[in-house]
Amino acid sequence: MYDVILSFLTAFFITWLAIPAIINIARVKGLMDEPGERRSHSTSIPTLGGIGIFAGVIFSITFWTPFVVFSDLQYILCALIVIFLIGAKDDIVPLSPAKKFAGEILAAIILVFRADVKLTSLYGVFGIYDLPLWASLGLSIFTIIVIINAVNLIDGINGLSGSIGTVIAATFGWWFYSINAIELAIIAFALAGALVAFLKYNYSPARIFMGDTGALLIGLVCSILAIKFIELNKGLTHPMAIDSVPAVAVGVMIIPLFDTLRVFTLRALKGKSPFHPDRNHIHHLLIDSGLSHMQATYILVGVNILFILLVYKLQHIGSLPLLLLLLGLAIIMSTGLYYYSKSKQRVAVE
């Protein structure tokens, strides 16, 4: 218990102390995010907050995790470093999407092949249980890439990625602690601690953004936690064992995962690349409805927490029914928001 609390506090204080220095350096060196057509801010803001998050997470994990009982930790740290370097390079000198994607794949390969972070079963979804090795490896790499980019894509307004990341990390961390998977609980609460400290400087009026350095790091850690959450439930006899675990994992990460699915689908229906930038994200709809950054963030965090409670209460109905329920509710809510946003814009124009 003490190690988990100390991992949170260590990451919190390191990030808390690092961010002001990073803000000063970014301003001196001109490493700023400038206002633009798709930007939700009107002033230049430093973009290297992810460095402070990385420092807090890495130091805390390295210091408090018992390497003796978690031999795969070295490979997780390697993957985190790869993602950090890709994100930092992109924040300072933008990388091409192909190079960024290659870095994400490298990190995913390290996790899957060396750290044993992989999915081995679908728990009966579509009638599929244990996966053959080739399918396990491919699905695991795909899942990691999806979660990394899903978190990155919601990093569009003040406090959103950090707040959602905190909710996800704390939820998984609490479960890992409950089943005595202390090494994974330490990783989860180290991320939560660093994010809580970062949010002090990222809530409106934002003094710094996390940039790709932070968003990609959050996504990678969340992918590790999600896959381990699913795998550790396989054959688990603990009172905290979760039914319908794939659906519950999706529910825990519903905001980034559904928003990514939604915008990719809309872009494809319009004949555009799924990676074509636009203002169709759910947080953009909330802003266009007249809400402030923080109001939109609080609403989305609240919705994410409600979905977590929902999947926990309904975990016994089965993975596929629960997944369909999640998808249906998310579609209904986002469609209602879309039409409400458009009506507010029409009233504003008139």
C-alpha cells in the first residue's frame, strides 16, 4: 500500500516542480503552440508539458517498482523512452505521420514481444476465446496503436487528456491494487500522480500544453494497463475478478476510444482520410455549443466516470451485449450533442 501511495506522491512532486522550469525554457527558446484555425486557444502556449509528465512517471516507476518481481519492467521502460523521444521530437520539430507511426509500432513491438503485454483471448466475443499466436500478436500491436492515438486525438482542449488519463489510470490502478498486482498499481498511480500535478498548469487559463510527448505517453501507459487488466482476469478466482472484461476495459476508456471511432467513421463517410484534421471531435462540439474549455472537460470526465460505473454494474450481461450497449448509448449521446451544437450555431448566426 505504501509503495503505491509513494509512487503517486513521487510522480506528483517531480512533475509539479519540473513544469515551471519547462515553461520558462519553452518561452525563452520559442517552443510554443501558436493560435490557428483549428486551435482552441488565442495566445501562444508552451508545448513541452509532456517532458514533466515523463520525468515524474519514469522516476517514480523506476524508484518504487520491485524489479525482483517484475522482470519485464525494463522493456516497458524502453517502450516509454521510445514514445518519449518520438513525442518530444514532434513537439520541437514536427515529424511526418509515417515516422511517428513507425515509432509507435516500435514501442508496441517491444511491449508485445519483450514485455509480454499481449491479448491472448477475446473471452467469447463473437464466439472467440483463445487466440492463435499470430492473431494474438497482431491484435495486441493494433490495440496498443489504437489506444495511443485515441488519447492523442482527444488532446484538443485544456485539461481533457490529463483528466481522462487520470480517471483511466486511477480506475485500473485501484483494481490492480485490489488483486495485489502492486507493480502494475505503481505504474498506474505514478501516471495519475504526474497528471494531477500537470493539470495544475493545464486547467484554464492554461500555462502549458502536454504536447505529443505527454499524450503519446499517456496512451502507451493506458494501453499497457488495459491489456494487463484484460489478461489478468483470465482464470482469476479473486473476489475482484471482472466478467465481460473486454467490454469493461472499453467502458473505462470510452471517451477516447469512441471519439476516435466516431471521427474516423465520419471522415471515411465523407471520402476523406481518417487522419484528415477537422473540428468534429466531441470536445469541439461542446465548445461550439457555447461551453468553456473547463466546462467541456468536466462534462466529458463525468460521462467517462458514469460509463465506468455502468460497465461495472452490468458486467454480468456478457461482453458482446455490453459492448453493443456502450456503442448504442455513445452514439445516441453524441448524435444529440451534434444536433444541439448545430442549433446553437444557427441561433448565433441569426
